[in-house]
Amino acid sequence: MGLYAMTQLIRDLSRLKQAPRHGVVTIGNFDGVHLGHQALFKKMFEYNAPTIVVCFEPHPQEFFSHDKALSRLTSFREKFRLLSQQKIATVVLLHFNADFADWSAERFIEDILQTGLNANHVVVGHDFHFGKQRQGNIALLQQHKKFSAEEVPAFLIDDERVSSSGVRQLLAEGNFEKTVAWLGRPWTISGHVMYGDARGRSIGFPTANIHLGKRVLPIRGVYVVRLHGLKQKGLPGVANVGVRPTVDGTKQILEVHLFNFDENIYGQRIEVEFCQKLRDEKRFENLDLLVKQIGVDAEAARQYFQLRGE
């Protein structure tokens, strides 16, 4: 995390006292760090005090669904980078497990907000709940005398509430224009380029591969992309997110084919910006049909960039 030295990261309950005292605290998952989250942060900055974001891993919904993977807009590393860009002073990452899930809202207030962080003020989002069985809310926070608390109204765009689940739905629908409007930036995935089976190179379409591990993405299919992190400006390309059914793949992978690019970039960290969906992933009867379709996809992506003068 050395890239983001401006923002302090605290990973353990026992180290809460390393956080700034008398700060402004907010609590949540902040998946995607969208404009609704950013509006909440702007309210925090009004207090001219250290800003502290408390978030959780795994996502509580993921924990309660008994390890059923929840699609994520951001990995924790990506989230931390985005929070750093918002100039948040301290990020507290709490491990959400069975013991923590059993904490009452009162215990959370006492151990985290009062004793742990000695907060002066707490800012939460619309309809925020916390503690066992979601028993804590803004009314409970406002009863406490050692800090003040306020709720920031829902952030609306065209009368729609901006939310992480809403952004996931937009991405699943391929609505990237609206996704950009809700995030305040293009949606990206970052990771290290890993060695694959070199099948793409053997068929004339070499790819940079990011293995996603257990992470579940809200998208699947073939997309127009820009790749950042290698050159001063984004490199145009086409990407597939899926399991590659034509070659009997089983693990989800992100494969990016760059146009007019043939450098060894294994091990480098890249960021893939998604611009437009071209089609769903599908299984082809043979490799020749797949190669033909990849050619069609690549040409469609080239036309996308040509129309924009890139």
C-alpha cells in the first residue's frame, strides 16, 4: 500500500488508537466509491477535522450469504486507492466474522466510536444500520453524548438514488454511460498481468490476462476497453470477461487484446477501463469460428475508437 502513503490504513481492532483522535467518522462498505459516497465525504470535510472511514471485509452481505460470492465493483486495494484519492485521512478495515456479527449496536458505539476512535462526529448515509440484526441506526447514534451524529440524504441523479447495487445493475446491463455518471469516472478493474496458456497468441490475438481468483464481477462478455498503466495514455483494445467455454475453461478470467502492441508485460500492474459492451460470452462449435468472431469484435472496438478520434 506504499503508493498511497497519504492515507493511513489500520487493519486491526487493537490498533484503533493509532487513528487520529477527535475525528469525523463514517461507516459502510463503500463499494465503488460512487458519487453518493463522495457526497458523504464532502460533508465530513466541512468539520475541518481528521476524516476516518470504517469499512469491512468480507462484505457483510457476503458473510451472511454463507460464502456465496457477491459481485464487487472494487477490490479492497482499488477501494483504498479511491478513498486515498478522496483525501481520506484514515481507513479502518475491520474483519467481519461470526464474533463481530454478534456485536450489539451499543458495543459497536462503545468499542469502535468512543473508546477506539474517540470520535467527535459521525456522518452516515441514508438509511444506515449497524450492529447485530441491524438494530443500530442514526437515532441511536444521536442519543450518545460523547459525539454528534448526522445522516446525509440519499444522493440523487435524475430522481434516482445512486447506490453500489444500482451501479452493479447498470454494469450488468452494459450501461456504461450511466455508470460513469454515477461513479463520477469510468469503471475499471486493476491487477497484475499473469501467465496464461498462450492460446490467444497461437491464434493471432495475444492477450494480457488478469486472474480474478474468487472475485466475482458484475459483468460478463466481450467489451471495448482502454488499458492504463503502460503508456502515458490509455491503450485501445478488446476484452473478454468469462470462463472461455469454447476451450472448456472453468475459471473466470479477464483477457485483454491490445491493438498494435507486442511487448512483454508479464508481472506489471494494469488498469482496464470498460467503455462499451459488444456481446455476451458464448460457446463456439470450433476454434475457427471463435477466431472469426474475435476478428469481428476487434474491428468493432477499432471503430469505437475511430469514431472518437483515438
